[in-house]
Amino acid sequence: MKQLSKQIANACTAVAIEDLNMRGMAQGLKLAKSTNDNGFGMLKTFLSYKLAEQGKSLVVIDRWFPSSKLCRFCKTVQSELALSARVWNCSCGAVLDRDINAAINIKNEGCRMLGVA
Ligand SMILES: [Zn+2]
């Protein structure tokens, strides 16, 4: 985890992450407790430390930001999006990969928060 956070910090000017509710997510997905307290929180801590060492920013996006449900093209927010929907169609005609769309939305929101949008 330390090595990964170091690689990410070295490669990036800033990092934007979603402040995921891991406990709620673990419960929602019925994951084991061990998966719960885990990795993500630790990575966030290490990343924060490594980025700060280099004078870089870790931007934490609010957990309620609709990263998955927001169409990155037309900015429409879907009211419903099942967790099982890995690809979805927006009313604007865009076909969106859930994870790629969310990652781009998180990057854009991070840039906006840093004032570099
Ligand atoms: Zn759209």
C-alpha cells in the first residue's frame, strides 16, 4: 500500500478521490468485515501523506457527489442506476461505462475544487 501510494503521488500533480462510505458499502454488498476496514482508508491515509510531502493536493470528493449517475456529457443526473448496471444509456444518446464515467466526473470535480477546471 505504501509503494502504491508513492507511485501514485510521484506520477500525479494532484489526486481526486471519492470519500466512499466503506462501511455502508461493505454492508450493502454483504462483504466480510475484513474487507470493510481495509485497504481504501489506508490508501487514502498513505496517499495524503505522500502527496503532502511533495506539496501536492489530495482532493476528497463528497460521498454524495453523483459520480456514477452524472452523464459527463450533458450533466444530467439519472434518478435511478442499479449497482449491476455497468454500462448505461443517457437520454442525450451517450453510452456510458459506469466506472470510466465516474472516474472522469471525479477528475473534473477535483479540478473544479482546485480551481483548475
Ligand atoms: Zn447525457
